[in-house]
Amino acid sequence: MVDFTAFFAALGQEELNNYYVKLQKEYDDYKSQKLSLDMSRGKPCPEQLDISMEMLDLVKSSDSLHAADGTDLRNYGGLDGISEAKELFAQILGVSAKEVLIGGNSSLNMMHDTIARAMLHGVPGGGTAWGKLPVVKFLCPSPGYDRHFAICELFQIEMITIRMTNEGPDMDAVEKLVSEDDAIKGIWCVPKYSNPDGITYSDEVVDRLASMKTKAGDFRIIWDDAYTIHHLTDQPDPLKNMMDACKAAGNPDRVLQFASTSKITFPGSGVAVMAASENNLAAIRKQLSVQTIGPDKINQLRHVRFFPDMNAVHHHMKKHAELIKPKFDLVISLLEAELGDKQIASWHKPNGGYFISLNTLDGCAKAIVAMAAGAGVTLTKAGATYPYGKDPQDRNIRIAPTYPSLTELKTAIQVLCLCVQIVSLEKVMGQQGE
């Protein structure tokens, strides 16, 4: 980031004080409005949910509810999903249908259970169950997804923060760590339009993750491909196929890939999926057969009828983009207008996904989030994008623009920009007074 004092240094002390008073008055004006604007989570807006309503009409009581292979979808069975759903997700993820396992409505649930099984039983090709080891560690590219970190905390897995670059995780650090420490069992990855930076991993990063030498023979990449088709433009970021890269590197069991329709159709009634090697899936199916008799097959049928082919999927996702791209554009334009010349913040302009990552001056994020809350704007908790909720530089703020209306979003970002300026100016004035 450019020297942040440059903008304020051009002002004399009196001008600086007057500018601060002006900003504080604007903040007090917002407080008097008693706003209640929530941007703490990345939720689809009601209009996004509306575009999937027709799906509810595609399964009727008069239908013969049987899969293509004759399975009665009303009854028990179908532990790992119906064949039509496997074929659909295989195309979405770029894998073979034999490498697909369909779950319930939540990919987070599937990731949680995957870690739980590894803790209790280990993983195929591995030795001791992870939970019987003195310590288990995971690499956590950050800023990242807070719910990944919460899973690690739940299972008392030690988290190691890895710096995110514009091409993905810092691979020099990743390769060094995994080559030296057999307690490092995995890495969390949101490889496309990452949460929250909106970064897509480069081909080089994918290849290095797939081929790197790990001291742990049972190392796993948790490849959370949540935003694989969530594009904002007609020129989406390309992402190299991790499954293919792992096979080419001789590590076919290394990657466990996850996705869902939670932000495609209905978050509460979507379909989740895991893609993995046939060896991995054989072991997982055996364990699942004790846990469940299978997910909701009728809901899977709804989805495959709603999405008969990839053309239908792409058409639907364009509808999403039409609804939320104006919101992303609004946020970026306001950040540029309010903060662009002040050298006190930086941000990425994502090509897809659900978030915008804002980096403030070091030591300011918590104060900014608290100040915004004081004016009625709720943001994701500062620090949430880092392991243990501790941003070492206290500078990252995750912006979730999808749920509010454009009018609400404009007000919320104006308040946020105002808080960034006030807290930054207080920092500058405090340093000048030292």
C-alpha cells in the first residue's frame, strides 16, 4: 500500500482538524437515522431465490418418482446419490461420474464429516487415525473462510496461517512446511473467486499443490470449489482441474473436492457434492453406510429436472449475475470514489464469487467494524477471515454485497467508507502527536 500519510500530509493542522470534524458530523448524521443493515454473511437476496421457484413445480404427486435406473426415489437406498445427479455434478466439476458422491443440502456438512472421519478412522492410504496422533495441523490460506477454521477449532486441529498472493496461497511457504512436518495433514482451499479476496488460483499453484512432496503420506487438499460457476462476467476466470493435476502428479487420492447448489437454487434445500478418487470414495461409502441410508433423492430429482443440461445451468447462473453484478459494481465504484485517492485502503475487484475483500491500514479493522456497527451497519467480525479470529495485522474486512438492496447497499458502503476515513485519520493524528 502507498504511504498513507500522503493524502493527509497535504493538509495543514487546522485543515486536518476541520476535515475530521466534518467526517464526524457525517457519522453522527448516519447514527441519527437508526439504520439496521446487515452484511455479515454472504446470502443470496430474495430476488435470487425467486429465480429458482419453478423448480418446486417439477415434482408432482402424480409423477412416477423413479430414477433412470428404476430406483424408487420415495424409498430407502441410493447411499451416494442418483445417477442423474452424479452426471450433472460431474459436468459442473469436470470429473467422472464415478468420482462423485452426492450428499445432503450442505457442502460444509460434508467437509465437517470428512474431517471427523479422518479424525476417527484416518484416510485411505494413511496409517493412524488423525485423532490418535499427538497433534494434527492444517494449512489455512488467509484471508479465508471462517467456517473452515471453525471446523479445525472444533476438532482441535492446529491452524497455520498461509499468506494469500494474487495467484493463490504462498506456495514457497506451503511446500517448505509440508516437506518438513508430518503433522500437517491438509490445506483448506477456496480455489476460484476465493472467500473473501475473489482470487482464482493460477495453473502453477494448482500444479505445485498437486505435485509437492509432503512428509505426511496421508495429506489431503480440501478443495472447496464453492464458486466454480458463480461468474460475474462473460469472461470468467479459468481454473485448472485439480483432480486431473493430482492424477498427473501421481497423487490421485490427494484432493477432496466439494461444491453445492446452496447459492444456485435454495441455500436451505440445495444439493451438495463431493468429488474424489474412486479409492477415496470406496472407503467413504463404507463408512457412510453406517451413518445414513442416503440423502434426499427427491430433491436431487428436482434439481436434475430443473437443470437438464449444462446450458440450463449456465443460463440460470447468468440470471444470478444480472442480479448481483450491479451490487459488486456499486461497491467498487463507491470504494474508488470515497477512498481511491486517500491511500488508506486497498481492495480486489473480483470476477465472480460472493465477496469483496477490503484491506485497511494496519491496526484499524476492528475499530472500523465496531464504528460501522455503532451506525447500524453490521459487517463480518474483524479477524473472522483468519485462524482463531485473529488477523495479525488487524486490517482485513469482508464485504458481502449480495443480500441488501442496491439502496441499502449504497448506504452501508457509504457508512463503511466514512468509518475507514475517520479511524484512519485518528491513526494518522495519533502518530503525528507522538
